[in-house]
Amino acid sequence: IDLTNILLRFAQELKGTTEHVTMISLSHGQATKAEDLIVQALTKRHQWVFLQNCHLAGSFMPRLCTIVES
């Protein structure tokens, strides 16, 4: 199931826009870019990062847990 449209509709209803949503597919080699987007989002107010296809980046999941926990 692709939840992208549901997430964007939720963001639109909640904030009146989807400009605060950044999406990235965690395909080959995207983990570093995803981490950079997450770090950037932490410096902005109400910024969302939507990570898609996490099953393709299993090795990144422990790092993502560390980021979320910190």
C-alpha cells in the first residue's frame, strides 16, 4: 500500500499546505541523503521527513533509531 497520498492529505488538512513535507525513497545510496534531510528538518519548525521504502535500507535502520532516540 502506498500511503503517500494519505500522508499528503493529512498534512494539507493539518497545516493547510504540504510544503513542510519532504519525501525520500530509501533506495540504493539514499541513506546519507535521508540522514541529511532529517538533520535539516530538526533545525526547522514543524518539518516532516517521510521515509519511503525503508525495507530497502535495512542497514540504515539502526542509525535511524539512534537519530530518533537522540
